[in-house]
Amino acid sequence: MYFTDRGLEELEEQRGDERVNLTWLADRMRAFVDTNPEFEDAVDRLATFLARDEGDEADSEEEEVSEAVES
């Protein structure tokens, strides 16, 4: 188990039966970044990951490779 899994396990145990919408999640993530600005990049990357479909992720990786080759 990774150290970070403890927080995920706590989230699942405490709120695993709740239903939330993405607006609530985005608001909570903004509040976290407001109090912990050093994590802004990580939270932004997580939000981007959650926002994209698996198909979108493959397309994004192909675009990054294409851009790297062109540079």
C-alpha cells in the first residue's frame, strides 16, 4: 500500500456511500488549493485527468509525441 492510499481509504470509508456531483468536487478541490497553494499543479493535473475520457487521454499522448517530434 502506498502512503497516499491511506487518505483514499479514509475517503472511501467515510463517504463511500455518498453521491456527489462534479461541481461539489471542483469546489472542494478549489478550497483545498486555496489553503494549500503548493499543491495547485497536482490538483490541476488530477482535475484534467478526471475530466478526460480514456480515449481523450490516448489522443493527448499522441499530440504530445507529435509536438515533440516537430520541435
